[in-house]
Amino acid sequence: MRHRPALVALGVVLIGAGTVRSAGLIQRADGREFVVRLTPAVPTATCHVQNVQSLQQPGPLGVYGDVSATDRGGGAFGIRTGVGGQPATTLKIAIWCRGYAMATLTIASLQSSTFEAAVSLTSLAEQPMTGRVLPSPDGASMAGATLRVFYSATWPCAFFGFVDCLVQPWEVAVDRIKDDGTFRVLVPDFAHDPGVQALVSEWKLRDGFRLRVDRKVAPYNYLLEPDGSSPWTQIPVAATYPELVLRPRRN
């Protein structure tokens, strides 16, 4: 599980979610911990957790969100609620664990809760994504480099109740580019994830995947985009994926 400084905004920014500040600095959640226990008890290091909580303070500064959680062992993790002595009143959590469908949790009243909840995970199949990487314009070789696949989701905006927001993509698969420039990687079958699809239908933008190559020598990072597409084009989530032809671009 990722352990990073709390950010208002699921890693980047939720436009519409106010910042919680003190002396000009974004504060960390520091109140009572809410514990989530997963069934099956998967290693939380394989999970990505996002949360948004409403604080007692009214107005635009009364919303806080981040992507940090604390591993409690045995498939459990904790999320701090409240900021700067100001308790949180509600809590929404979105959970993805490798090999499982997305799970969401809504606590309408933290004060009347036990600050603990159990979440049952449902297995989710994976789909192969295959293709080849074209030669890089700068001559850098992608052979043997690490291939990382990131899920770029828009549906959390609908789940967390924001009209406009940006959500940081998170890593869902990793493999390597073969010596001949081809690759095969297994990605989550989000097209058949009922929870994701129900929320995607509420949002205008489609979710998709972004691919990045990490080399061991400089230049280190390249984005892989469909040949002939405009920069930042992602690969839409689909039931199956055609053979991809991807163009490297320095990141």
C-alpha cells in the first residue's frame, strides 16, 4: 500500500474539494483512525486506496481527501479521519487490490459508526494487452526496459460527488519489453467490473490505461502512445485489446 503525504485530492487535485490549510500548508489527517478489514485478507501492499471525508467546518474548506493508508496486517488498513482537531463527519473510500474488482465504502455518519468496517473483495479476471514498441526517435532502446501500466479513472469523480476533478492514475500491472520490442502484459478486466461500469456510466469521460517504459540508464522514462495519435492519448478500457503499435515519447 502506498504511504505518501496526504494531498487534497486523490494524489493530484479534486477540483471542487477544498484544501485544509494551516499557515498556508496542507495539513495531514490526524484524527481518529478508521479501520477497514478486507476479505480475503490480501496483502495491503497490493492495494490502492483513495478516500474523501467531509469535515465539520462548513463551506468549500470542509472537504479533505488523500491516498494514504496504514497497513494493519491481516488484510486490514487504517485511514486517519479529521484534520487539525476538526473531526470528519462522513467518509467515502474506493479500494482496488490486484486481482480483484473495485470496492467502495460509504460511511454516512462517522460519529455513529464503530470506526471499523469489513469489505468483501470479488475476484476480477485479467485481459492480455499485447503489441510492439516502435523505435524511439532519439535512438534509445526500449529492449529489456520495465513496462508499467497505469489505470486512468474518471469514475471516482462521480463516486466522491465532484462535478469536476482530476484523479492521479495508479499502477495496475508491470512487465518487461522483450528484446524484439514486443510485449505482453495482463491488465485488470475493468470492462467487466460491475462497480466500475456502473459509475463510468454516470461520467462523460471514459477510463483507460497509460503505459510508461522505465529504462535503467538515461534517458530513463518514456510514455508509450498509439502510433499516429496525439500526445497523452490513452488506451480505452475494453473487453479485449487489439495488437497495439506504440510510439515512445520522452516523459
